[in-house]
Amino acid sequence: MSKPIGIFDSGLGGLTVLKVLAKNFPHESFVYLGDIARLPYGNKSPETIRKYGDQILRFLKDQDVKAMVIACNSASTVYLGEKSFEGIPLLNVIEPGSKAALEISGGKPIAILGTSATIRSHAYAQTIRRIHPATEVTEISCPLFVPLVEEGVVHNEITDLVIKRYLEQVKTRKIETVILGCTHYPVLADDIRKYLGQVNLVESGEVLTREIEALNLAKHSGTRQIRVCITDVTDHFERLAQELMYPETLGPLEKIIL
Ligand code: DGL
């Protein structure tokens, strides 16, 4: 079997990305590492995120991956512009996400939703303005979205209230392109669409698919293996992982110590 692609996230939210990549590349093998034990990254400093990130990228390198994808937006902000890590090609979600949003919006305003770390870094806004300086960008930190998804509190009146609180300004300003700048937010995509109505949501999984295709990284025949490793395991995480990957089925999660 040829070398797998490594995927790194702070927790299980990145499975929303793995799910899309697994569907779009049915012959490709993946090794996923979710740093559950230290989640969330979204409220941590760039120095701490970098320290954790380097450990994880080394773990993935040891699994003999051919490329590494930082699915975690908070972590992507601290590796912005870095195209490799210790000789292995490195992909993040900020640059391709920004380009995709600009293509969709055609110069019209863009809203960026993310964790505190992602919004504080202004990584998306700076990347968008570097490519198209006139674009009007609205950055919104949505710290309650991650715990709602982690706890499975979705598609109900609590999520509706939180969505309204964070996204009211998107609705009032009639912004039509919204970057879901966090691994967990695709789980809320239907709820967000319900509130905003006609809107283009930019999701990391699709954006990374195009990037992997452009770099010709994936193989297109043969059997594959998907490994999901996490730094802490409980029944809750086993269940959540299966739910997030549905209808794809996962083998048992592997607990690893970094
Ligand atoms: N994976 C993180 C991100 O995409 C969300 C969860 C966290 O805060 O660690 O920013």
C-alpha cells in the first residue's frame, strides 16, 4: 500500500474534513490525529498551538505520510505560508479557503467565522486582502459553536439562538459568502443556512480536495486504509467520531501518546 496522507486537528471536528476527503478520494489512505487531550486550541496562544502542532506533525511524519494537512483552522494560522514541515509537503486551510471565498464572492463582502485564535490572528482577512485589497471582510469569533458540536447540541432552539447572536450582522449586512473557518462548523451548516437563507458557505473539506487534486497527491486505484488516532479515548468520543463520519464507518479509534 502506498503512503497515506496525514491529517491533523485539535480534536474530532477535523473528521468533517476527513469525511469529505475520504468520499472524494475513495482509493486514498489517511492517518488522522485528533489532539482531544488538549482540545480546544481555539482559546490558546500561537506559541502553545505551535508547540502542540510540531509534536503532532512529527507524529504524522513518523507514520510515513506523503503529505500533511492541517485541518484545524486555529493551527493553520500559525503555519501560514509554510509549504513543508521537515521535508514533507504541508497544506493548511487558510490560503485555499480565502481563494475559494474570493472566487465565489466575486469581490463582494465576505464574512469569516472562526475560533478566538483564528479571528485574533486575522489570517483569513489578511490573506483575502493580499489577493484582493478592496474586499470588505467581517471577522466573527464564535467560541460557543465548538462546545455545542462536541456535545451534540445541534439542530435545535439552543443552536438557533447562538447562531442568531453571532450571525445577525451577516444577515443585516446581506453578506452572501461566509467562510466556515473552523473544523466543527460544517456540522452546523444546515442550521446556519436556515437562519441566513441564500448564502454560500465555504467549507475546508471541498477546498482541500481542490488543493490535493492540484498537487496530484492522491492515488486513484487500489485499496486503502483509514486510521483515526486520538490522544484521549472515551465512549463519548467513539460515538461522536462515528456520528461525524457517517455514512463512512470507522474502525476502533487508536489511542496514542505524544
Ligand atoms: N479545530 C479547531 C479549529 O478548526 C476548533 C476546535 C478547537 O478550538 O480546538 O479552529
